[in-house]
Amino acid sequence: MMQEILQQITLPEWFGVFFSVCQVLLARKNNSNNYLFGIAGILLTLYVMIRSKLYAEFTLNLYYLVMSIYGWLYWKFGKRKSETKISETTHNEKLITGGIVVGTLALFYFFLTNFTDSDVPVLDSLVSAFAWAGMWLMARRKIENWILLNISNIIAIPLLIHKGLYLYAVLTAFLFIVAISGYLEWRKIIKSKLVSAT
């Protein structure tokens, strides 16, 4: 059984997962170069997702690509031409985040049920909706990004198993653990800055 699963895993999956692991470990450490590894992993994942007919995940990865470029520039330079600091979301950002979740969920569900042969429109749409919002918060260096990304991860694991993308399911389980660790690490950074500011 395990040998059959391993034989089904393609080279783009192996390398896509490798680069994605590097990306999330660097993000956890608050290293802005995480996005460079993310871009490499995303390009490979685009190929895998379109072949698996996970159209919302494919579109999500296109969005990841754009947000990775934006995030890298924002983390590096921000509005002040210096690295943007980790912070909590404002009230307006929470409203925008909620709007991203609801809007992308509705858009993807409509698109998947009316224009594709997707057999998992609800799960595919949910994974993408929470991930879109989480990635937007990650790009803006907001701590809550880890929470939304983990909601997406919880939904994605059974979806990826259903599609036979076992390596990506393992990666997503790993991302879930790292996201918890990343949240705790970023929380410490925020607290240490509050203490040093007083």
C-alpha cells in the first residue's frame, strides 16, 4: 500500500512540497525570504492542482503567487521603506478578512458548480476561501493569518486524501503544526515588543 502511494507521487509534488516546507519554516521564524521559497513551491503546485482538477486550489495558488510577491515586498519595505512589524488585525482589517472569506467562498462555489467538473465544490471552495484571507493577513504581517490558514488546513487534509494527493495531505498536516508554532512564536514577538516599548 505505502509503496503504491509513493510510486504515484510525481517529481513536481516532491519538489513543490520541499519548497513549501522551507517557506513555512522561514515564515515561522519571521524571515522575509520565506516568500522566495514559496514562489518556487507555488509554481510546481499549480501544475499538480490543475492535473488533479482542484480548480479552486489552482486559483488559490495563483493568488498565493501574487500575494507572495506582494508579501515579500511589503515585509521588506512596507509603507515606511523599512521592514513591516508583526501586529494584530485592526477592526477594519477584520471586516475585510470576513469579506474575503464570504466573497471568495460564494465566488468559487458558483464557479465550480456551474463551470467545472469538480466533484468537491464545497470543500475546495472552503479551503480556498479561508486560505485567501489568511494569505492576505500573512502578507500584511498580521498574527491572525495563522488561525485562518489552519482552518483551511483542517479542511484541506481530507480533501487532498480524497484526491489521492497524499504527499500534499502530509504537507498540510505539517503546515497545521507549524502554523500553531508560528502563531505562538509571533505572539512572543508581539509581547516582547510591548514590554520593550514600556
